Amino acid sequence: MSPVLVSLENVDAAFGTRTLLDQVSLGIGTGERIGVVGRNGAGKSTLLRIIAGEAEPHAGRAVLAGSTRVGSLAQADVLPADRTVREVVVGTGAEHEWAADPRRRGVLAGLGLLDRLDDVLGPMSGGERRRVALARLLVQDLDLLILDEPTNHLDVEGVAWLAAHLAGWRGGLLVATHDRWFLDEVCGRVWEVVDGRVDAYEGGYSAYVLARAERTRRADASEARRQNLLRKELAWLRRGPPARTSKPRFRIDAANALIADEPPPRDTMALRSFAASRLGKDVYDAENITVRIGERTLFDGITWLLGPGDRIGLVGVNGAGKTTLLRTLLGDVVPDGGRVKVGASVRPALLSQEVIELPASLRALEAVEQVGRSLEVERGRERSAGQLLEQFGLPSSRQWTRVGDLSGGERRRLQLLRLLMARPNVLFLDEPTNDLDTDTLTALEDLLDSWPGTLVVVSHDRYFLERTCDVTMALLGDGHLRMLPGGIEEYLARRAAAGSETATSAPPAPGAAVGGTGGAGGRGGAGGARIGETAPGVPASATAASGTAASATGTATGPSRSGSELRAARKELTRLERALDRLTRREQELHHALAEAATDHERLLALDAELRAVVADKDGTEEAWLTLAAELEG
């Protein structure tokens, strides 16, 4: 067993009258890699600060073994604005004192800071300052690393580098994060902070989800047995005084204990009830957009067609203009060249990176009622602002809390609810995962699964992007927008190649079109164009541009398909994807049915015949999908 670095013994902690940790005892040893998850406000940051020695528990104690060296990264930005990267990360000593250390140089290079050592921190963006804070921590000789939301403000590339770097970390690691891909890549155990407890699970995030589901199943079975007993006891009590006086006193005490132990309803976010108004066939049509900031050209002739039902994930290097592109579509940024045409039925909404600026004295319920006092969620059924807040994890006891006293996650939920109450049909989500816990992210993903409108997501959260989007687009910092059929992996490969090789091929011509399928009412399975360019060292995955705009600019390089044929092919690809999803679900249902019908011979034969037919149909559909996908990518 590895030596214990830090242990907690019967620790209590509270925030006001709310208990966060209740008699918690645990330890972390050398080489252990533990991820910490839990609802916003559950006490994750408090747990980390107590372990790091930065906060004192109200009861119990934290014991640090011997000369254990602990380093921690907080969520808050505490870097001095007037210092340089060099001063903060490696100090003011001579360069030869640290430059020969491969670990320090590796950290600085990996976080993109090697050429920015003399930059002052003040003007840097949040993502750049986060890299500096990480670098300052990672260059130290430590036994235990404690990281509170380390991926906040990092781009996809930065998250991937950090995960790879921590994979070689030899000491103890404790990380609280909502980034589920990161948890799977880095952690071997998961601690869930819930109801004052810290429940431990073996494995990364995926293993944690499975294990928690199994625990919930067992708890539900236990609860079902408890409810049966409760019904019997209540029936017995209702038989009247004569019956009760003839029974032992312990029966009455047991019945009262069961009633008192009635569990509270689960705090879930039923986001599916929000419906969007119908979109027409025209959504956004950006033609030859050019945007300059000072001397720098941010976008150089971008053409992008967004159709109804398109689901686009937008990634890119920090400073490439992802947020600016969204605001250009929304009309907040006026392009220096080109134009943006907006469909007549479009009702857009933007979830920005910044938490809403509401008066700190405003109550949470009042903030929602500013948008609407109720919302029709089904035909003839309305839910009040208070009921909707409960669905968003703010119970009635918290609804009169002032906005200034809400946690970052609670304010983010409030922002999202206000947004959805406006009933948009086009959603632009700019870093939506910031400040949200994993349960809230899962609920948001469930909402977006059934979202009938157009969706554009800017995020560094790979799990969220892959879960909610069909198509990945990228801004690589050269002024052009590219579709990446290979998703995030292709983006990282392009970035790695661009960093290690000289460019060997020209970028696409200005005005090369990228866009959606224009397929109404469904997921745009090919909701972006394939651009006729090849990144250095990376094979071009596809080269067909979208629609007539691509044809006009001459970027579609498919050997024989016209613009209309390409659109038809992409729609067919989407149809095949949906058919595959449907057949896969049916196959799983049949497997479950076969297991339940083990003693019914006739039903087994019928189910087996249907299963064979479904599998054959699925194989044929998959073959058709692969053939068509290869043609489109060729």
C-alpha cells in the first residue's frame, strides 16, 4: 500500500447553516490519482482546501505526513497583474539556472509560454493566465498536486496537453473538475461529495457512472422494500386505537420511524419540457465575412451556411475568434467585409462565457420573473418561475437568495433558465460547461438531445462536444473556417502538425464555403462543408464544399457531384445514421426481451427471428453508410 500523504479524521465543515462535510475520514497516498465530483455547492472546493491546508475544518483534523510538499491550483485567479510570466513561473534568476531543466522547459513549451516569458500578466486573457498558473505549479517539486477546475479557460489543445502531462505524474493527484473526458484520461478513482459524505468509486468517470447507477439500482430496490413495509405499518396504525393498544409499543415506534425516514424527492432538472418555435429553411447565411481587429485580420472571407437542425461544435486556438464569430452572426459585431443574412423565423439566444451581470441584491426568483412569470411546457400546462427554478436545482429555500450570494454554478443555471424562457430556436452556447457540475451537464445534454432547433457550441469540453454535436468546425488562427470530419482528434493532429512542420500546402481560397445540411427539423449529420485544403502532415479528410455557395467559389472538389447532389448525399447520410440508431436500440431491446423470456419457447423463437432480421438490416445499413461516407470524404 502506498504511503499516505494526507488524511482527514472525522472532519466537519459547513457554510452558514448548511453542512458540507459530516464526519468525513479519508486519505490520499503517493501515486493515487483521484477525481472529485459532486453538485455545485456540495463542498468539493472546501474539501480540497482542507486537504491542502488552506482552510480549517469546524471539527476533526487534517494530518499531513512528514515533509509532504503540497501544491494547489484554486479556481480564482490570484496572479499579480504587474508581473511577467518569467517572474511568476521561473523567478528572476539567470536563464541558465532553469533552461537546462527539461521538465521546466517541457511545461513552458507544452503550455505555449516558452516564447512569452517577458509578457506582462495584466493584459492576458483568462485562458492565458490559467496556463501561467498551471505552469507555476507544475514546475515545482511536489508530492501532492491539488487542482480545482484546472481545465477552466483552457482550449481543447491545452486540456489534451495537461492530461498527457499528468499521466506521467508520480506523486499524489487530487483534481476537482466537470470535464468528464479529463477525468477518464487522468484519474484512477473518483470521490463523489454528496449530502456531507464522500463516496469512493474505483476507476475513472465512466466506471464511476456505471458503479453509481448500480448503487442507485440497489438503493431503489431497498426503497421499494421499505415502501412496502411502510404501507403495511400505516395500514396497521389506521386500524384504530383498539388494535394499536393490543400491539407491542415497538410496532408503533417502527412505523413512526419509517414515516420520518421518507426520503426527499430527487433534485432533477427536467429540461426537456422547453420547446422551441419552428424554424424556416433559412437560418444564417454568412457570405465572405472579413473581420479585422486593429492590424490583425481575424476572419478572411469566411462563408458559412447554417441550416435548421444543424448541430455544430466550434473549436479553435485561443484568440482565433470563436466568440467573435458567434457575435458576428448575431449582429453584435459588424464585419469589415461581406454580409450576414438571417432567416425571418430565427429567434436566437446566446449563452455567453460571462455569468450574467444582474444586481447583486436581486433575488433569484425575481431574476427569472423579469423574463416571465410562467412557461407553458405542455398543452394547457404551465409551470411557474418557482417550479422552473426547482427543476434547475434551486429549491424553494434558495429562491429568495440574493444573486450576489449564489455560487458560480447556481448563477450559471439562472442564466440558462432566463435564456430558455425566451423560447429561442437557435442556440449559441459559448463555453456552456463553465461552472456546471457533472449532473447538470448530463441534464443539459439530455435537453440538447431533443433540441429541434439549430445549435452551435463553443467548448473545450470534448465529452460535451462529442455528446451534443454532429459536426466539428475549427478556427485555426489563419482567418479561415474548416470542417473536421475526424472531430477533435483531427483538430489536435492538425495543431500538432502545424507546430512541428512547415506549411506544405496553401490554405483554402478566401470565401470557401462551409455550412450545414439545411435539413429541416433534424440533426444535420453533415452540417458543415468539407474544405479543399490539407493541413501540414495531415491528410485531407474531405474536400466538398457546401451548397451553391461552394460551387460559386469553386471549392467543391468532388469528381462528379453537383451542389444539389452533395446536399442529397448528405441528407441520405443523415437518414442512414438515424436508421442505425433506431436499429441499434431495437437490437438492445430484443436482447433484453430474450433474457426475460428464457422459459417461453415460442416467444424465444419469435424474438430470435426478429433479432436476426434486425441484425441483417443493421449490417446492410452500416455498409451503405460506410460506402456513402467514403464517397463524400474522397
